[in-house]
Amino acid sequence: MTNISGANPLLKIENLRAAYGKIEALKGVDLDIKPGEIVALIGANGAGKSTLMMSIFGKPRAKAGRIVFDGIDITALPTHQIARMSIAQSPEGRRIFPRMSVAENLQMGADAGINTEATKAETLERMLTLFPRLRERYAQRGGTLSGGEQQMLAIARALMSRPRLLLLDEPSLGLAPLVTRQIFEAIRTLNRQDGLTVLIVEQNANHALRLAHRGYVLVNGLITMSGSGADLLARPEVRAAYLEGGRQA
């Protein structure tokens, strides 16, 4: 695993406020991620998790505060420019191209980054090794894949750009527990072997906090708790709100 102690943040969010019209979704969020770190953001539906993720790409645009990536203030940059800064996102709901084949979807991901043909081929082989089902379905249309296979494709497509930071929005949503474990294990492998930095938004707090180095709890647009994944898992208030009553999945 990458040594992250003492490193400067790769992503730093300071006093971030964002809104949809008059509805303020983020009310002054502070969050940071160091290189090689997995950070989980957990919270209930409507807490503002996906809004925070999308705000990094400028949709919605921050009303106040700063978003700094690798020392560069990206708060006011256009979305297409941010996407070229080695940040990739696997959005909630997968959003693959259903009429395109698995191969074509992966090619679209590769084209989003700055890659040579050699690095594209190398990254493609890495993805097909990490997600063997995609190799089996390589010529198949994305829309014919199962939900779990589509999620694997969405993550692999994001990784084809060789990002330094991967944003994962609800990767386990709607998936069977076995598929969820396979996907989380793939993320763990990428972090340990490749040093990939990950911000993961998840309702499945049990999986997310076991995977993460650190975590944040978002409630009504505000960070209410933070700490190591293990520390948050052990907190009674976290267990009561997010782990008990069938929420472990």
C-alpha cells in the first residue's frame, strides 16, 4: 500500500457551498485526500454526497469555497478542462453507452485521457485482467450486460484515462453482495498495486469504511464526523445510523 503519511493533499476542498436554485445542498464542506489514499464519504439519501462529487467537475458550480487539485485551484475551471487534469469519474447509475460494445466504451474512456497507443493497449489489458467478465463480453453491446457487468465497465472506462484520482459514486447501488465484493476488491487491488487515489461515495457504509483509509460522514450538507475507516466503523452513532437495521448489505 502507498505510504500516505505526511503527504500534501492531492485534493483539498475548503468551505465548499453549492446549491440547486435556492436549495443549498452543500453548506461549507471541508475534505482532503492524500495521494494513494482511499477516502469514503457516507451519508443518507439527500445528504449532498453526489452533489459534492459533481461539484468537483463544476456541475453544480461552487457558490463559495475552493476546490484544489494537485496544488491548482480548479473551482472556476470549465468541466472539460478539469476532466483533462487526471481526474476521472464513475457516476451513479453507470451511464455507459448502451448501444456501443464493451470495446467501444473502453475506447471512449481512453480517449478522455492523454495516452499513447502503447499506454492505451497496456491499460486495456490491465482492465481486462482486473475485470475478466469484460474480456468475455468484449464484443457485446453495453446495454446487454448485467448490472454488475455494467458497473465493472463504468469503472474500467473511467480508469482507461489513467487518472490520478478516481471518483466513484455509489458503485454498489443495486448490485448483489457477491458482485459488490468483487468490485470493492478490484478497487483495493488498484490502490495497493497502482497507488490509485480514490474518493468513494457510498450508502453501503460497511463496505466503504472497511475499504477506506479514512472516511467522512455527510449530514444535510455538512460534515459531522471524520476519522479512519476503522474508527468510524466502531462509533456507536455511525453503527446506529448506517450499519444497523439491514443497511450493511
